[in-house]
Amino acid sequence: MEKFGLLDGLVAPLDRANVDTDAIIPKQFLKSIQRTGFGPNLFDEWRYLDHGEPGMDNSQRPLNPDFVLNQTSYQGAEVLLTRKNFGCGSSREHAPWALGQYGFRAIIAPSFADIFFNNCFKNGLLPIVLSEEEVDALFSAVNQQGGLRLQIDLVAQTVRMQDGKSYSFDIDGFRKHCLINGLDDIDLTLQHAEKIRVFEEKHIAAQPWLTAAI
């Protein structure tokens, strides 16, 4: 998992509340469990004018010019700014996969659905909860300036605007540690690889008949 420390990223504003995981990555794309290739189908039904299916050449599909991610000002955005209850609906982990594979590193909203919120941390995405007033202020800044960039400092737990205004956010200490060090669940397990090896050797030595089933 990629380490997260200091991010200076362009903001894409998605001014919608209650965005569910079926909107983030529609159900027909859930057939794959390879954890790759979902970025082009992020927000598929809003992003394209036709109906998407797995295996289609997305470069040939008609784009919706009114959708924010298709607008020139927001190409290369790494920060998604959105409204309350983002990621509601089903618990599909494909949603953070698609967001991360599109290029987003952080999502800012007043609130997130619990399972989606947890899945973000497991996949290297930083979900940041700010108050509705603070999110309103960021939307206003994006609308006034266009091309707004934010500096997100995970170590300091701050979101800083270009004019110097800063917002603080809370994060669980363990999740912060994992993001800063790029540790997903597998990485955390592998930190104990030697202890696991010793346990397995002792376990087999004490119960040698188990080797017949291995």
C-alpha cells in the first residue's frame, strides 16, 4: 500500500449528498476481484452518456460534459470534495478500489457510511471528516477560484488552503500509523512473519500427523 504523508492535490467538487456505492462503481463491474482496472468505471453512470459493461473500450465511449470529472479544470484531481453520508449503500470494497485507481488519495466530507469509511483506510485512501460549515467553505473556494489545491498533512492532521487557512481533522492513531507507513492488513501480518514461522514449526513438531494433510 502506498504511504500517505503530505499531499498537495487538486480538488474535484462532487456536490451531492448520499452518494452510494452503486453510483461509485455500478454493480455490473463487481464480477472481478482482481483489485485492478476499476478506475475508468468510477461513477460510470454519471461519467458516460451510454450504459457501461465490463470489457468495453472506455476511450471510445461518449462522455457526459456536465459531470465534474470530465471537465478540464479537474483533470488529475487527487482530492474529492463531497457532501454527507458518502459511500452509503452496499459494503462493496470495489468502491474505494475504483476511487484509488482513478487517482484520488483523499476524500473530504461531513460524514461517511461506516463500512465504506473503514474500507478506505484498508486501501490507502484517507477519508477526512470536516464540519458542514467547513465543507461549505471549501465548496465556495472551489467555485470562486477553480483549480483549487489543498495541502493535506496527515502527520499534523490538517487541511490547508492556498490562502493559509487551515482545518484540523481527527483520525484514529492506529489508522494514521498504517497510512503513514503504507501498511494494509497483509503488511501488518507480515510484520510478524518470523513469529508465525516459529509457531508453525512448533505446532507441526507437537502434532506431526498434521503434515500428512499439508
